[in-house]
Amino acid sequence: MDLRQGIGLRKLGKTTDEFQQDLLSNLYYRRGTTVESASARDAYEALSQTVRDHLAERRARTAAAQFASNPRWVYYLSAEYLLGAQLEQNLLYSGTGDLAAEAVKALGFSLEDLEDLDVEPGLGNGGLGRLAACLVDSLATRDIPAVGYGIRYDLGIFRQVITENGQTELPDDWAFQGNPWEFPAPDDRQTVGFYGHTEPIPGSETRKTWVPGEIVLGEPSHMLVPGYGTETVNIVRLWSAKASEASFDLSRFSAGQYAEAVQEAVRAENISKVLYPDDSTELGRELRLKQQYFLVSCSLRDIVRRFRLRNEGWDTFADKTVIQLNDTHPTIAIPELMRLLVDEYEVPWEKAWEITRKTFAYTCHTLLPEALETWPVRMFEKLLPRHLEIIYLINMLFLREVEARFPGDHDRLRRMSIIQEEPERRVRMAHLAVVGTEAVNGVAELHSKLLRETVLDDFAALWPAKFQNVTNGVSPRRFVKLSNPRLSDLITEGLGDDGWLRDLERLAGLERLADDSSFRERWQAIKRANKVDLAVGDPDSLTDVMIKRFHEYKRQQLKLLHVITLYQRIRQNPAADWVPRTVLFAGKAAPAYHAAKDIIRLIATIAARIEADPVVSPYLKVVFPSNYNVTLAERIIPAADLSEQISLAGKEASGTGNMKLALNGAITIGTLDGANIEIRARVGEDNFFLFGMDAYEAAQARANGYHPRHYYERDDELRAAMDTLISGIFGDVGRRVAGSLLDWDEYLTLGDFRSYLESQEHVEKTWRDTARWTRMSILNTAHSGFFSADRTVADYAARIWRVAPVAVPRLD
Ligand code: CBF
């Protein structure tokens, strides 16, 4: 029996009876309960384990096939993963949905009841974390050998409660009841050092010994990441911080000093306690840097362990390994790999540097200068003394290279240095990431262009070939098939089969159906039914959604000025023929970002005011469901008519919500920002509501001395909306928001106001023509095929990673 090929595995139940048997085994043997006394949770756990077994069997075959082919592995390092709920996805990806529905029915439960118990792991904050989840899904779907590495935060992104007072944050103990999707792997535990000092190694100029002052253990567990329509099951490996045995002080405990006895252990375990600890204090900032190094150190040791299983020489390391840095958070991986190679494995510095540069690639996800991470040198010196020495050496050699290319250009050296000197010495992580990698990419065409032209222009001048674009994408399985089953069925019927789920460009076949009135009616009926399910407003109203993190550059405040203007227009002329609208906001603001929290509070206040107004409320409703997460997005997106993508041009790197909404037939109102540009180019100018300055006009406006008051003074409706805020009828928060817009308006909200309003009028005119609107909606879906994460992964694979798929043989 060839165990390595997984041939020794028991065949899993493929009929209802067999599946039922497996479910009962799990109920009896793993849950230790009986059919008579099984609770919904027992049934959920037993079902999850049964489904998981199906995937685990595929995982065993995947591991065998991948090991046998000795491929170049993709290792994706990300501080965030927003994986979404697992049960529904895994039922779909294992093809066990129907079997499961029957089996749980016999136990007296419905699948929906059990799906409600499935808590999504909120291990991320926004677009970057969800992108990571879409990419690992597509890596598996494309049969690419890959491991995603991350942190298993005990508390994920906070749970948000919205009241009239705005946002309240509560802890998200997502795994409080356990997590049936996770496999602990304590044998692969790693040891991570912090603090301490370095000592020279006699006879070596580059090698050093690092003597850490604190040791923390990293314990991995993994979640399975199945591919869709294929056998491959990859993994995401998540690290938890554990105190070493030595950190428990038994003598203090015996002396009754219980808190003191565990304080070191608590400090160690705090590393994976929360996602993005508050960084308004020095300790909080240090904890974030500790998290980053913890992720990197555990993951690199694991990657090296896997490489060394084969006893190949270091010369082949980069041929077998590509490590993608998801933004700058894992950038310390560059000096860490150098440290491992030079200090621990005695690889000469030059060789180690060649290997390192060929191994890493870096994705930048921002254009906001303040989002490009830097860390104080003194913090590095204290926490990671050896890494700082390595960074200094990397920087010295790098600056020599720059000097050789641009002799005497001291200003350039200062700008490009990995170390910022003024006003405080800091390590520039994005510079380190560019210097230490083979490829750097932005996440939409405009973003990549602006990176080359502005934020990273000096680096692009030095290494033009290093800079690439890979436009983001999203999973059509999660964001159409699972979240919008009605539309998914109609698309499958319209196209003749469901091949589009693996080849999304096939949606183009819907174009011919856009002119078929009966198809349009069915399309429209589905949108309506999805709105009924969402149950936030009149399903016949225009459902206008703005769902994304709260940030001033995204300009939720612009949407709010539109709402206030509509409110005033309706009040002035209640008898006019208004288009009823439900405006839905959802999203979280970082707990310490007060301006964004003010905007949330203002929305909540205005929503309540409108609701209580009998003149306006029949036509306008503002809703703000709490706790935006993947699960909520999956409910809102299918019901959206209008997708608000109204950031100031040149600020949103890409956006992925824009793609999900267009894919589900929402029509975008947006600026020429991020991936909006590519969406518009594909769906067609007539099927997109454009407004506002483009990125170059916006930069010009700022450079020429932008004056928000100029717009306020010249536009009566804008002034009226602002004056309402200033009057204080919406409280101090209204005054604060208006004040910041009038005094500075960093993101040119007032400058784009009139253009936005005009575009919204165009929206309403179009909405009145249902056939036209529905046609546009169908064409949005039909031409969104490019925005599949499968295409994104294929781009990375071909142009950056240079990796090939490895097919996993079927069992039968
Ligand atoms: O690339 C994925 C997303 O990343 C962000 O969310 C980020 O965290 N930097 C950007 O803001 C988005 O534009 C981008 O789509």
C-alpha cells in the first residue's frame, strides 16, 4: 500500500447513507454525544468535521503530489486574512452540500441553522486581508503549490455596534467555542527571540551571534484551503504565541504572587492576542513590531525547515521558493532571511543577498504616504538589534549602488536611504521591501503607475524592470455562487453551464441576453428578491451602497453631503416625483481614528433625523447595519443597485468591493481612481456613472492652492448642506465634520461635490428607465470577468513568481 500517495485512505461517504454514517461517527466518537441529545452545536461540529474529512483526504493527496514534483513554492506572508465563514464554502468546494442537507435534516436540523453557528475568523481589517483570502483560494483553484502564513489572533477585528452615538468596539472572541476548521501542529513549533544583544564571531566580518533577551514560542495550526473544481487543497498556517515553560514563575506563585508569577507568560502571549493593537502608545507600537517579527520569524523557519527536508544546497533555495510580502508588514523577513543564512547557516553575505533578493517579491497596497510604514531606529535597536545591524549593512551597500549610478546626487541618496534621518531616525519599510526583492507590484494600473511616478519614483528610475502591475481580483465562488445563489443559477442557465465559476471571462456570453426582455425581467426580479432578503428598506427603492472601511480619502463625507442635499430638496418640494432611495453605509473605523468615527456618528444622527421626518422618510432612508464583515458583505452586495466608489482620484490603490459589486450587477458611480478605471474600461463608459477630478487634476488642484471655501461660497446647495451642519442641528459632530471640510478638506470633497451631484441626477434619470438600468446591470456582470482572483493569480504566477501548477490525481 502506497501510503504517501494517500492510497491507504478510507473512501469517504459519497452517498447520503454513507455521509450520514460518517456524520454519526463524528457525533458519537468525536463529540461524545448521541442523536437524542445532540444540540445544534453538536450537529454543527459533527457536520464540520465530516466535511473537513473530505477536504483532509484531498489534502493528503495534494501534499503527496506537491512533494513528489519538487516545485517552486509560493509562500504568501500576510498580517491579515479575512477568510469568511467556512462551512458553506467547504460544503461547496467538497461537493457535499446536498448530502449534508439530507444528513442534518435526519438529525432534526436545517443546514441554514447550522451555518448560522459558523463564525467567520475576523483575522483582518479590510481590503488587503480579504485579498489575501481570495488569492489563497485562487492559488488552490489554479493548483499552485502554496502556503499562506499569518497570525492566529485570539481576538480578530473588533465587533462593531452602531448606535446614534456612533461606533462602539467590542472584542471579537471568534474562536470562543472552538474552531472546527483548524488543525493544530504543535510539532512544528518555532522559537522566536526578541531584545538582547549581539556578539561578534571571531574571524568573521559579517556574521554575528544574537543573544535574545526574551524567548517566545510560535505554535502553528492550519486551515485547509480547497481549490474549486480541482483536487488541490492548500493550507493557511497561522501562528499563536505561547510562553515557554520557563516563563512561569513557580516560586512567586507559591508565595501567592499570582499575577506576578504569570506576567512574563502573559506578555509573551499578548503577541497574538489582538489584531492591530492600539498604537497610540509606545508599548502598543512595540507590540505591533513584535507581531510582525513573530509572524516573519516563525514562517521563515518553517519555510527553511520545509526546504531542508530535501537536503538540497542553498543555491537552489530561490528556485524552490518565492515569498510574497503582502504589503510592508512582513518586510522584516528580508533581514531575517539574511540573518538565518549568514549567521546560522554560514552562507557568505554576497551569496545570501543574491538568494534573498531572488526569493522575495513585494506588493504595495497604498498611495498614502502616511500608510508607508516606518519604525523608529531606537525601537529596532532594542527589540531586534541584529536585524538593525543587517539593515545598516544592506543600506550601505545599496547606497553605494545608487552613488555609482548617480554620482554626487546626495539628495537622491537621502531620499532613497532605508534609514530616514529627519526629524527622527526611522527605518523605512517600503524602501527595504523594494531593495530586498526581485519584483514590486501595485494592485491596479493607475496605482502601479502612480507608484512609479510618485511614491517610489527614485526606485523606478534605478530599477525600471522591477516594477509591475497586477490588478486585484475577487473570488467568484464566494462573491457570486455562495453569496448570490439566485443570480448564479440564472447566469449558469443563461450560459448553458457553470464553467464561468472557473473561467470568469465566460460571463461575456451574457451580453447577448441583455437585450432579451424576459431575461432582464428575471434579472431584475432576482435583485428585488435579494433586497427583500436583506430587509433594510423598500425593495423597490434604489439601493445605494457605500460599504468599505471608514477613511476620509474614501469620502463617506461626500456621500453624506449628497444625503443632506436630497433631504433638503425633498423638504422644499415634497410633492415632486422623487426617486425613492435606500442609502446603506457599512464599514468600520480604526478605534483611534477620531475624524472617521465622527463621520460614522454623523451618519447615525442624520439617519435617525430622516427616519423621524414624515415628509422625507417615504423617499429617503439611511441605514447603517453594524459590524461590517465578510458575512455581511455577502448579504449586501447581491442587493445593491448602485455602488459608491467615490474616493479622491489618486488615493485608493485599487478597491475590491468595486469589483464584487459590479460582478453582482450593481452600477458604479465613481471617480477615475484605483480599479474603477479598469472597471469602466471593461463595462463601458455608458454603463458607469463617472464624476470628479482625475488623479492629475486633483494633484494640480492641491498644488495650485485648493480653497474649499471657494466652492462653498459659489454653490448654493453645497452651502445649504454645510450650513445645516454648521448650525449644530446634528450636534457638535456635524460642526466638527463641516469645520474640517471648510478649513482644509484634505481630500477635495467640496471640489468634487457639484460633479457628484450631477452624476447622481443622471443615476436617477437612468433608474426611472427600468429596462435600461437592468441592461446596464447585466452588462456590468458580463464584463467583470477580468476581475477574478484566478486571473490575478495567473498574472502573479506567470510574471512574478514563475511557478507552474501541479495536478493532484483523483482518488478514483
Ligand atoms: O489591495 C487590496 C486593498 O488593499 C487596501 O485595502 C489596503 O489595505 N491598503 C487598499 O486600500 C485597497 O485599495 C486595495 O484594494
